[in-house]
Amino acid sequence: MNVENEGSGAKNVYLGAIEAGGTKFVCAVGDRNGNVRERVTFPTTTPEETMRHVIDFFRQYDLSALGIGSFGPVDLNRNSATYGYITSTPKQKWANFNFVGEMKRHLNVPIGFDTDVNAAALGEHLWGAAQGLDSCIYITVGTGIGVGAIVENQLLHGLTHPEMGHILIRRHPDDPFPGNCPFHGDCLEGMASGPAIEKRWGKKGAELAGRTEVWELEAFYLAQSIANYILILSPEKIIIGGGVMKQEQLLPNIRRHVIDFLHGYVQHETILQHIDEYIVSPGLGDNAGICGALALAIQALDKQ
Amino acid sequence: MNVENEGSGAKNVYLGAIEAGGTKFVCAVGDRNGNVRERVTFPTTTPEETMRHVIDFFRQYDLSALGIGSFGPVDLNRNSATYGYITSTPKQKWANFNFVGEMKRHLNVPIGFDTDVNAAALGEHLWGAAQGLDSCIYITVGTGIGVGAIVENQLLHGLTHPEMGHILIRRHPDDPFPGNCPFHGDCLEGMASGPAIEKRWGKKGAELAGRTEVWELEAFYLAQSIANYILILSPEKIIIGGGVMKQEQLLPNIRRHVIDFLHGYVQHETILQHIDEYIVSPGLGDNAGICGALALAIQALDKQ
């Protein structure tokens, strides 16, 4: 009897995906083409509680591989004793949590592991706005600011994973806000994350939709950082998502400021003439992260 | 008769290398192991004159391939009609010069072509301070500031080549110098190149050796940029050379400021405990560029 053809709810062969965020975990099963068949969400509470839900969900399926895109910082060095751990996160309960080890203990399948933003960049590269290109960056602007990158068709890693949300930026001369990054004060995340907006203006971003000065300043900081990402990484596509980007006036403002900051130095028609197609919203919408985790599962399966 | 064994000065089989700089061209012949057998230097005057010397030099050898590391900007897009050109350089006589085409016309061999700093990064990666690592950046601080990068064992390219010397930086509050970059004013190159030092202090760097405030400020700007390169690229080794770095007090100052700027955020022992081995001088000394051009010749030969 072939249970797969019985429609009996019996086990099927699937790829698993986890988008592990600071407020919620998205878990999904899908296939090689990026199709998500089933998808659930659990709140991020304690590792014990959240992981129990996660494992119970995946136990329903006969997984071939699992991909995890996780909030961080995470240890991605395969030669390290703490490979696969969430390391020094300010979320105390999750600090030094052996994420890959815990999943491996329950589901003995190949596991791909990377940052949430690297996963999203990979998803957009395979199936979204950067399909067919050799490079892209994926920026998320929300509770924090994170950036993942594909360079020469590979996810960008190095000594550690990049932490592009924390680059040092030039303050706007009329902005007295000191910044709220616990490490750097007025780095990009300290000046332009969702909580920074709320602290500076006294209201959440969603309640400030009509205040053009809010989004002009936000665009100034994001565009300045994007100009530096362009000068350093030269990506072929810049994809920008996250809760703060739901403000639709923001993206056109960012494009305009990027042109200003570069000041004609990068002579490429993509930037000079087609910036509307260069700096874009995610092609996968809010699914970039979970699709990217699925892509990490595919990579893990193909590598074994 | 085997002329190669006669020591008769007849043609031998060699790889050619050109390090094309704004003030001089270094031309060399060497082998697969990075050994330079012969090396000459010509002043950078007009394309006609300089290239005549270059071609006369290489005609003495039976080259198998040629590598060129060139000042820029250059067009590295193989699908572009102007691939292999020096493009919009402020050196008027060299703007829109078809460098690869001109060499191909005279020496019909495979040609590797990249920026001078990417070549130097490749040289250091193969034979210098970054041997055995997957990533590194090579920074030169001289007449201009340029940076080349190896990421995941490949030279970093994208939409164009990176232009990391022109990133936007935060000004030192006590520095009134407006910057001298014709594009951006006070970008990194505008604030910290050799000519910027000379213009700010009224003397050349070499004459300011005893003025600690000069090198403290220079380190502030370079370290700030290096902190951003670390946050964006996460290189496993940072190699910094060029004329300005001949000031020996500069490198320790830079390391100290990098630690300050990162403020404990990148938790890696290489940065926190071994920064003296992380930010270093070129392992190949002044030969990084020409050895890197040789490496480009090897890549071109292996690719054909």
C-alpha cells in the first residue's frame, strides 16, 4: 500500500523550514520549488516551550531536510564548538541555545542553518526579486535592522555573519535623537529601527503615517546606509522589507536620497536611470524568510 | 635545438602581469607560484606612450597569459560593449581607454582583468597575509583610497566593482577640513587620502611624522571605515598598505579605534583578542599588486 496516494493523513516526504524571529517562529513544510504546503506560527517564548511546538509540528512529516533562518547573533562556523547556536542575543532565555543540536536530536535529517536575513536574501535570489542575478541584498527594517547578502551566487559569510544593521552613519544635523542601540547608540539600527522611530517621535510608526518629516528623516538614514552597501558590495538588486517599510511613502524617498548620496559616482544605468527597479520591495512579500529557510533545506539536502 | 636551454636570451614561456597605476605601470613576467622573474616600471603618461613601452617589454617573452590590475573605474562586465575599458577616470587621457582590447591586439593570449586593489587582494589571498583563508580585504591608502575583497574564495564583483574608498563617514567633531573628493567632498577618500592629509595640514604626510594629532585623526577615519567593512563584509583578514601606511604609528592607532567603534558588538576572539594579527600590513609588501596581476593571468589561463 502506498500511503502517499491514500490521502489518509499519513506521513509524506517533505522539506521543513523554520523562520525563527524574536516575536514568532514560522514553521512550514514545502517542496523543492519553493511551494509552501503547510505553515504554522508559534510565539517566541522560552526555548523549551517554543521548541516543543516546533518539534510536534515537524513530527507529523517525514522530513528529508530542514532549513533554519534564525534571529541572532548565531554561530555559523562549522569548525566551532558552538556551531548552530544562537549566541549573545539580548533575549536572555535564548542566549547560548543550541538550535541545530536541539533539532538534530529530534529530527535526524540534514539541517541548513543561517541568519534570518541571509535566508530571506536566498529566498529572493531563488524565487523572488533577484531571480537570475549573481548578487543581491535583503534589508529588513522592523524591531531591528538586518541585512543578508548574496555575492557571486553564494550567501555572504566570513569571520562571522555580517551585521550591517549596526554600521556607523552620519547623523542628520537637525536630529537631536541620541539613538537607542545598546551597543553603539546612534548606529543605523539605533537611529532608524521601528523602536527608534517610536522613541524619537513618541508614537509608533503606523500612527505617524501623515507626518512627512518622519519618513524624510527615516529615508535619509536608510539611504545613506544603502549608498554605503552599494559602494562596498555593489549588489545587483536591493530588496527592502520589514514592518517599517509598510509606509509606502518611504521607498520613493529612499531611492531619491540614494541618488543624492552617491552623487553620480557609480556610473551605471541601473542606478542612474532605473533605480525604481533597483531598490525594490520583496518579490515574495512576507514569505521571503520562510521560503529562504526552505532553500536552506534544499542546500543541506544537496550537500550531504 | 631547444632555445630555452641555450641561455641565449631567446623567448621563454612566461605569464605576464601589469599593475597599472595612476603614476606608474609595473610590468612583470613570472610563474604559477608567484615568482616574479623580471620586472620593469614605466611612468603613466599617455596611453600611446606608456602602452608602447608595455608592449615592447612583453614582446620579449612568449607569454601564455596576461593579468592586469588597473586603476579605475574599469568595466568588468563581460557582457558589456566596453568590457576591459578604463571608463570615467579623472585622468582625461585614459578615460574610455580599451585596455584589454589594446593588449589583445598585440599579444593574443588569455587576459585576466580587474581593479588594482582586487588584484592585490587576490595576491595576498594566494601568497600573502590571507593565505588559506576564505575571505580578506586589501586596503590601499595613498593618492586615493581603494579596497579589494575576496569573499567565499572569490573576487568580489557585482553591479560594478566596489568603490569602498568613497563610503560616507562620520566627521570628527574637531576637524574643520571640508574634504577634497570631487564627487562627495568629505567621503573617506576626501578626508583621509594622502592629498587630503597634505591639504588639511599644509605639508606632505612624510613631513608630519612627529605630529601625533595627524595620525590620530587619520586613524579615526580609517578605523571607522574598517569597522563598517567588518560589519558589512566580515572579512577574515584586513590587509592595509599604500604610501600613507608607511607611517608606522598609524597601524596600532587604527587597531585601537576599530575596537572602540565596534564596541564589543562583534564577539569574535580574532577581533577581541588578536587584532594585531587581524589588521595587518601586506604579506607581500609592495609586491601585492604585481603578484595579484600574475594571479589574474593564472586564472585567465585556467579558465580558457
